[in-house]
Amino acid sequence: MTDGRSNWTKEEIDLVVSLRTQGHAWRAIARKLGRSDTMCRFQYERYTGEKVSGDSCLPHKSAAETSPQLKVSDIRAERAPNSEPLPIGHPVIMKGLWNGLERWRDSTDIDQ
């Protein structure tokens, strides 16, 4: 399967490498270039010599470059001091409620 274009310019490859090193996902890079994410990843691997698989594997940084990992418990949603809670029936609340009910239903389903 091809994108309809076979030749990659030096600028496109440099842009792929630059965006990926900044931490952008393959899909976002592909959308920016109008190419497939697989081909962008292939060109990145060809240019850098690194083997990469999927979005979860961003280029590795040395231990000196990495910041301490935040835990989920360290991250708190911050609200503006004068903000009001969302009203009952708000789409965000209803979606959360519905998703919670679906998970609860799936976890309690017992085959009879």
C-alpha cells in the first residue's frame, strides 16, 4: 500500500525526525506530511538507524536527560478558584456516568 508518492525529500525526512524527537505521535506526523504513519516510521528508522515500534516507543533519552517520573497520585486536576461544578445532565457528566455503568454491568455479568 502506498501513499501515491514514492519519493521523500530531505526536508520531509528532516521534519519527520525533528517532530518525532519532540515527542509527536506517528499519526500526527503523517497527517502533517500527508503520508502514512507506517511510511513516516520507516523513513525515521532508515534515517536514524533506530528500530522503533509503535507510538509507545519514543526515542530513548539518557538517564541524565529524563526527569523524574510523575505518578498518577502526584497529578491533580486544578480548577479555577471561582469555578462552579458542571450542572447535572451536562454531556461530560452523562458520558462519565454511562461509561461507569457499562463497566459495572460488564463486570457483574454472570453467564447463567
